[in-house]
Amino acid sequence: MGAYMLDVGYNCNGFEIGCSNCSYNKKFFMGFSVFDYRFEDHVSFMEDEDKTRFCEILTNHKVQSTKFDKPIYRCAECGVVEMQRYALVVYDDGSVLETRFDCPRCGDRMQIVNHVDDIISLTCPECRNGRIKITDAMLWD
């Protein structure tokens, strides 16, 4: 287990990744700020289509449970790495509504990355030759 866990146990941390071969870099700000720490707040920051679907369930159905996060997703096909808002709601008789993300580059379904070690073992999504590495770690909010 590496030093940079995605599920860190406190709300506001971040890190930057970069390529060992090219200029690719990307920052990820994990956790929640004072503006999106409740499920309803989290949903309000979603893209319009997802926001509409979740708001309809929250307003018109019996909600049993909710779960939300801002995980990192990776495309297994082309290597794109993105952070997206994840939400899940169980409602009525056990029906489930969950966010899903397709890769903005190739359209394949993206998978949640559970640990930074899973990111730093990847090939660079830009040059496809270098290895991803952690270049910075930070606290935010």
C-alpha cells in the first residue's frame, strides 16, 4: 500500500500526477468543500442531465439511502484519467440510480480507481510511453 490513499479519512487533500516522459500533468482535489459535503449539495454541482435525474428521485420518491464521492476514473481502453462526481441513490422498492461515465476521448465506460498505486502504475495517457508518477501532494479548502 502506497503513501497516497484516495480514501484518506479526512476531507481535503489533493495530488498532482505527471509523466516521466512528456509534459502531461493533472491535479486532483479529493474530498469535499464546505459547498458540497451533503448529498443534495453534491448533486447540485452535477451536469444537467444527471442533476435532473437525481433531483427527480429525491423529490418524488422514497429514498432509502445515498452515497456520493468524487473518485478518479480511468479508461482501460485509452488511459484517460478524470475526476468525476459519483452518486448513488437507493429508492422506493430497492431501485438504484447511479452515475456512470464514458471516456471523453474514446467513449468506453470508465472505471473507478480505488488507490493511487493503481494510477502510478499506468502508462501516460498522452504519450503512451512514460509512466505516471506523483509530482506533488497538497491540502486544500
